[in-house]
Amino acid sequence: MFSAPLASRQAQAYRTVDAHTAVDAAQPARLIVLLFDALGEAIAAAEGAMQRGDVQAKCQAIARALRLIDEGLAPAVDLQRGGPLARDLRELYHFATVRLMQANLRNDARSLAECRAVIEPLRSAWHDLAAQHGGR
């Protein structure tokens, strides 16, 4: 019989390998979809932690969401080639980042909901785009 900590570590290792495998096999549009999905999961985790009063889990989830935007989504925006649309997208990411930080500092579920509201349409559009182009 496995101990709970060992089983938990093994499950985490499996999820990590599974995530890395999915990223390695993904096409460019699918990578963006994976980033948006992970961002949605991080926001949901922050909301749940906030409801439970679990400050550490909330901070970790929000930090993950911020990293996904700052290191994954925002750098993909090409301001020179993307024109006004790219600038708008960059502003949207900035807005989401500010709202995530406010949610963390103020323990404000409404800020998380606002972040989700601006991110969800983009996530949905990328899902549709990836599906239309077979993940390419």
C-alpha cells in the first residue's frame, strides 16, 4: 500500500510528464490553447483557495496565472507585425495581470472573475482556431 505523500508525489510526477508530453507534441495554435487552459485552471484554483481561506494555495495559483501570462502569452504578441490588434491584446494581458495582483493583495474574488471574463473569450477563440486547423 502506498503512503499518501508518496502517492501524491507520484500523481504529480505523472501530471508533469503528461503536460510535458502534450507540449512537446503540440502545434503552435495548440500551445496557445494549452496556455489558456492552464491559465483558466490557475484562476479556478485561486477562486477555490480563496473560498476555502487557503492563503498559500491562493498565492501559488495566482503566481502561476501571472507566470502563464507574463512568460507564455504576452511574449507571443508581436507588436510590430500585429498592429492595433496586438496592442489591444497586450493591454488586455496587462489588465488581467493587474486584476490578478489586486485579487491576491485584496483577497478579491471579483477581480478574479473580471480576469476570467476577459480571458475566456480569447481561450474559446483559440480553441476554435486550433480545432479548425487541426491543432496547427
